Amino acid sequence: GFLLLFIIARNTYAQFQGEEKLKEIRKHRINTHLGNMSGAYIATVTAFLVVNVDFIQPGWLVWLFPSVIGVPFIFYQIRKRTVAVKAP
């Protein structure tokens, strides 16, 4: 209930600020969602690997591997989406 109320309030405030502000919020909402969901996936894969993979030494490599692969992917996808949105 609170989340829905927050979204309605934010969109109402943006409408008072003008249509451009509303478009700006909507544009960044998708990028934020993409980053959050990908970050959660990286965290899940990291947890799975830390618990189940014991043959890679030193152990800190298991902690870094998903981030090294995932973070550039997140940057690439957000960059690709931002460039696609700006193009007419």
C-alpha cells in the first residue's frame, strides 16, 4: 500500500513540475530497475558460488568473479538503453 501511495505522490508531484519532469522520472526508472535487478542477480550468483564452490583458491576470487563479469554488463546495458532513448 505504501509503495503505491509513494508512486502516485511522486507522479503527481512530477505533473505539477511539468510533463518534462514526468518523462525524466519514467526514463530513469527503467535504468534504475535494470541496475537493481542485475545487482540482485550478481548477489545471488555470488552467494551460490561462495557456498558451493570450494575448488577455486584463493577463496576471494569466488567473491569477485560475479562482480567482475556483471558490473560491466550493467554499465553496458544502461548505456545502450540511454543512447537508444536519446535517439529520435
